[in-house]
Amino acid sequence: NAPLCQSSGEAFYNVSPFTLRDLKNRAKQQQLKADFEAYLDGFSPNVQEILDKFKFRNQIPTLIEADILGYLIEKFLDGRINLSPKLVQDVDGNEILPALDNHAMGTIFEELIRRFNEENNEEAGEHFTPRDVVKLMADLIFLPVADDIESGTYLVYDGACGTGGMLTVAEERLAELSSKHGKEVSIHLYGQEINAETYAITKSDLLLKGEGAET
């Protein structure tokens, strides 16, 4: 898989003959369905795991029946939307659209969960931890030992990682404090999550940031 990842420039790859832009112009729903499924099947094993956790393929018949799969693809291709952790620039290097970092993605996810909870009368705490609480917890962990941080490799583990916000904030805080003290550190993130959908969100975020390439 390493040569394919190197070729794609990401921690994942797709070997299907299609891109989303190719699928945009499919007029017949059944042809769109077949080609879209082939597009999904072309992703690397680490992305396949994410698709399985989201049960995304189970939604395709519903999207086809409602005649909205093509519309959904168009939304992903909309030039006014950037769901990537990399900013969009013009030919002169000027920013057109900002990058979507873990915090922003977490905020979007939390808003979706809030709406879901309102409709289903569920508790939000199972799905996410408020960002201010995450930052406070990271400070409680690292600030007391900030002067003792040495150069080296650090493993950050969260046994109930949710959407990965705490892992990301912990990584950022550790990197910030080590740099402030003139130390060079390499940080590796590890997490577990019982909820399949939130696990998939975390894995997606790590892959888009170039981490979590192993399957």
C-alpha cells in the first residue's frame, strides 16, 4: 500500500477509474449507483473501515430512491465549500477558503448531534465533550509538568476518544509547550471508541492529517 499512498500524497488512496467529478454528470440513477459504488470500492482498506462504520453503503439505495445522490455529490464538489484540512488558494497563493481543522469539524459534528438529541431526547455527552472542557483537561495534564518535558517521542492515548477532539488538543498543547521550552518532540496519537460513527469520524480526521495510515 505504501507506493499507492505515496502516489496519492495522502495516507489513503483510491484505485477506481472514477473521481466524484466524473460521477457528477451521470444522468441515469442506476448507472450513477453502480459507478458510485465502484468509486467507494476503490478506496484503501483504512477508508473501507470508515465507510463500514458509518454504514454508508446502506444509505445508497435510499439516496437513489429519493433521486438525491447526484445532488449530494454536487454539494461535495461545490467550490464554496472546503471540507479539507488544507486551505484552498488561488494561483497567486492567496487564501480562497480556510482549512477545516479538527476543532471546526468537531463544532459541526456537535451541532448535528445537538439537533439529533433534540429530536430523539438523548444525552449529548455520549457523543462529544465541550471544547472548553477539553482544553481545560489538556492544561491540567500538561501544565504541571511543562518544565519537565524533554525532547523525544510521546504517545498520547485516549481510551474513550469520541471524535478525537481531546487527542488533537492534547497534541497541540504538548507541541506548544515543548516548543516554548526549546524541545523537539514527535507525537503519536492512539485512541479507542465504542461508538462506531464517532470512531469513524476520528479515523477520518487522522487520515486527512496524514496519520492513521495503518489498517
